[in-house]
Amino acid sequence: MMKDGVRPPTPQTAGLRRRFWVTAAISPVAGGGFTVELDGRGIRLPGGTALCVPSRALAQAIADEWMKAGGEKGGHFTPDDLPMTRIAGTMIERVAPDPAAQVAALLHYVDGELLCYRADYPAPLCRQQQAQWDPPLAWLRARHGIDMAVTTGIMPLVQSPAVHDAWRTLLTPMDNATLAALGVMVPAMKSIVLGLMVVTGALPASKAAGIASVDERSQMETWGEDAKLLEALRGQAVEVEDAARFLQLCRGV
């Protein structure tokens, strides 16, 4: 691993940054894995760890996004231009040292599962929720034996201890890349069920993001399009698709 390296911007320094490098290229790491070098200097993550990813495909994708960021030396970019780098950094510096903490964070979404909170009016929204949200819950029951309770209204719903235990059993053996991808998808969609379907290949990322936005799209069907809401939904879909792509690249797909 390199002692000296360049560090990517962190979310805390979000905003325009000036590109200081000309080239980005992948390089094998002694002991396994690949890193990315900017003008021959290896990237270091915000916590000081040298970037090292498991697959050449992911390393190449990271190098490609650094080559594009800012356009050319002296150009401006933001952390949003480096999604694969950000998720890799989360995997390496947050998930890998303590996977149990990531599992615990994901389990917080079980009681708040989007698909389990249904409207009792208006009728068109209720029908859309039933049509799009029932199938994922049915898949969860059939594939993993987890039967989640559903409620209407706004009162908090607490799933049974058996449901929580089943989710913990399901998440605990997952590898760091999958946990990192879920750490992006689940908060974005507010759905651990849809996140699971994406990482297991049961549902495409774009379809999952669409299912997660039933309420917002129904609202716009009634009141008309909202530019800010559409932008937020596009951002949500990008987050989910980026995380799915990250996982595929980790697996060398």
C-alpha cells in the first residue's frame, strides 16, 4: 500500500473542487486487489486508508470517473461525480471494520419499511400501493419466509421479534460489498425489502426505484408535476442504480 496518496473530497467538503491531476490509471496491489493512481499517486480515502478494491472492473470504473471528473486539469467537479469511489470508501472504511454495525443500521429500517405503510384513501393511491407493493412482500414471504405486518394510517408499526430475527439472520452473512450497496439503497428507497430484491437480482434497480416512488407519482397525477419532486426522484433512482452497479462491478460483472 502507498504511504503517500491523494484523498478524494468528503461529503463534508461537498461543493466545487478543482481537478489537480491529468491521468487516472489502475494498478495491482501486492497481496491482491487493485488501486487507482492519479498521476502515479494512489488515492487515499477520507479516513486515510489507501483505496484497494477487489475487482479490476470496479477499479477501472473508479479510474474512469476520475478521468471524467472536471473534464481536464483545472476543471471543477463535486463528490457527486465520483459515486463508485464514495461507495468503495464506505465499504472499506465503515463496513469492513465492523459489519455488525452496518447490519444493525439496516435493521432500523425493518419497522419503517415503506411497503408496510398503506394509505386508506384516496382509492386510486390505495390501488396503486396494493398492485405494486404487495408483490415484493409476497416474494419476501415465499423466498425468505419473512411475513411482515402491514398497516394503514400514520401510527408507527413495530414488526414482531421473529421478523427482526429473520432479517438479522438474512443480513449477517452478507459480504461487505453487499452491505455497502444496501447502505445506499435502503435509505434512498426507505425499503429494506426492495433493497434486498435488488442485491439478490430479483428486481432491477430502476424498477425498484419506481416502486418506491408510488406515493410521489400518485401525488403528481392528482396535483400536477412538481419540478423539485421530480428532481428528487431522479436523484433517488440514480443512488439506487449506482449502488447496484457498484455491487455488480465488485462481483466482476
